[in-house]
Amino acid sequence: MKTTSTTTPITTSTSTTHYLVRSLLLLTLLLTTIASLVSADEKTHRYEVGEKVIVWANHVGPHYNPQETYGYYTLPFCKPEKLHYKNPSLGEALQGMELVKSSISLVFRGMCVCLCERAC
């Protein structure tokens, strides 16, 4: 006695495939539109013309010896009266970053000005 088994290939209908592709394209378009409406700030690094840009200073050190670091304002730069430190994120803390708000005032696509006698 000989038995034969018949297998049918798994296929999806063309209309179902087109529906899934159209749905994915629509979802992508929707997410892209929403992402472009998000407002800009120092975390997104997207600024409008004339918007103030906050400049943070980190430690300074030689490239060949990353363990030898100096605080930005221990060097002869124009030090502000009061230092404002940024609360580090987990990644910044693990990398040893100690960000301090600099006295540099920048305006996006604006003119640069001299900060003090030492910087010019």
C-alpha cells in the first residue's frame, strides 16, 4: 500500500501583501511628520535662526594620555563669577564628563563677539 501526501505551499494573497506595505508606508510617513514637529533644544541640536545656543565646557587634556585631564576653568580662560554644573546623564557620568556652563554666549547663525581680553 502506497500513501501519498500532498502539501500545499503557504502563500499570501497579493491584496494582503499590498495592504501591509501600504500600512507600513503610511506609518513611516506619520512618524516622520511627527518627528519634524518636535521643538528644538540643546538635546536635539536643532536651532532656529536667532535662538540662543548654550555652550557647555568639559575637561581638557592631551590626546595621547586620556587619564591626564584638567578642568576647563583651571586653564587661563575667562572664568565666570559663578560656575553652573550640568547634572550628568548616565553615559556622561560613566565617561567622566563634568560639564560646566561656559560664559560663551552664541546666537545660532548670529555674529560672534569677543568674550574678554585673553580670548581675542
